Amino acid sequence: MSLPDTVAEAPSSAPRPPAGSGRRRSEPRTYDFRRPTKLSREHVRILQIAQEGFARQATTILTSMLRTGARMELLGIEQFSYDDYIATLPTPVFIATFSLEPLPGKGLIAYPLDAAMAIVDHMLGGSGAGEQPDRPMTAMESTITGHLLERLLNELASAFAHITPLQPALAGLEYNPQLAQVASGSETVMVATYEMRIGSREPRATLVLPFSSFAGALINAASPQLSESALRKRQKATEALTERLSHVPVDVSVRFAPLEVPSADLLTLAVGDVLLLRHPRDSPLEVTTNDVTFAHAIASNHRRRLAAEIVPDPTGGKDPS
């Protein structure tokens, strides 16, 4: 019986999908066994602390700059391939891409285009209500939006300071998801989904970060800081393990150099046949374990028993200790 490439995953603990996906929490999600989960629960917990801190600061910035009721609340963090994430976005959509110096790669923030236009309306003193234009922003609108995004990126850097230093900088705006190539299609990205409130609008936004850029920092952040007593216990356990390993018996062989023989010759071997070993008479034998040569020896005797005396490596390598 063969397993399918994808199976339905239980949705009980799954966060909400990215903006524009249209799926409900109660629907199952597919799990691709060809792309196993890289985000552990500990990684998600660390990211959640940073993302919730960013959401709180973003709420303050939105409220002060838009001069209206605003809120930004984290819904969940998920792992996607970049292609799978892009497929969840509508067209057009507002996408702001940014660099992650000193880390490699880029990130993006995406939310509905009408919400982006409403934000500009609020910043210009309007109400943000009513139908908004469904088109790319003008140069002036992009500049106004850029001021808000730069402040949000500064708060993102502060929120992630306990994980890794960041200096995100706005790279550009895009409205077609297929043109916002901040990662390769198969690259794993971390997608944080937010519920926003801007006046009477309640759009969803997503913040996308490349997993590969943050993998090392997340591993370091997840490592617990041990107390001195815990460190002493770990050191004693290491010493005990090392001591026990030095007494573990292993099979050791002393042999001539390996010989290749055609299978036909092996099948016709009979008593009295001579098998040429091709081993020079003055060459030492190989001392091996698990088919790995770790020393060389010559035939000898010890107390009326056949023995092997370890000799220097004939190839000039380091003598065995």
C-alpha cells in the first residue's frame, strides 16, 4: 500500500490561513510529506513572542498615524513553500518587500489593496470609508505609504532583537503576487497572519520571512540557558559516557590487503587451488574494524600465541596512538 503525496491534516490547532485565501478554520489542510515541517513548536513559540510584540507596536503606530481606531492582532504562524503562499493571495494585492540586513534574503508584508488605499486616505485626513480605487498607487501615494511602512519595519527590528539583530529596509511595492519574487518557489517561508482593524475595515495581513535566514538564530534562541548545577550534571554525564565508551568491546581483524576475484573463479574453486593474494611480502597487514583500516601490523607471537605487532603506517600517515 503506497501513501499519497498529501493527506488531510487535523485542523484543531491550525492557525488561520493567509489573507485572501478564503478558507475557514474548520476546513482541513493538506500536508505534503515531500516538504516536512521545519518549524518546531519551540520555534513557533519564540516567533509568536516576537510577532505579538510587533503587533502591539504596530497597533500604536497605526492609531497615531491614521488618527482612527486601529488594531493589529496575531492569529497564527505557519510554514509554507513560497509558491503555496503566493497561491493564497488575490490579484491585485498590496505587497511591500523589504531586505533583512545583515541576514540574507527578503521578507514581505501583504494585505488587501483596498485596505492600503484606505490607509492613504486616512493619512491624508479622509475617513477611509467607501469604495477605494482598485489600481496601483501613484508616486505620491507610494511615498505616503512608505513612511508608515518604514516605521513598521523599525518596530519589526525591535521585536526580533531578542532573536537576531535586524535592519530591515523597504525594497519596493508590488501588486501582482507572481511578480513579488522574494524567494524561490520551493523555499520554506514562515507566514504570520494578522487580523487588522482600520476604521470600519477588518482586513487580514501576512508577514512573510524566509526560514533559512532565521534557522540558525531560532536554534540558538531555543537553546535553554542552563544553571551551573545543570552544567555540572551534564559534564559528569559526558565524562561517564566517555568512560563507558572506552570499555565497549569491538571486533578487530588483522588481514591482508583486500583482493578482487571474478565470481566465476570463486564458483570453480576446489581443494588444492592456489589463490594469489597480491600482497607484497614486505608490506604490513591491515588492522581493521567495521571495514575501516585504523592501523598496520606485522605477524608476531606472544607467549606461544600468534600475535600482531603494530608498526608505523607504510604510507607515511600518523602512527596509531
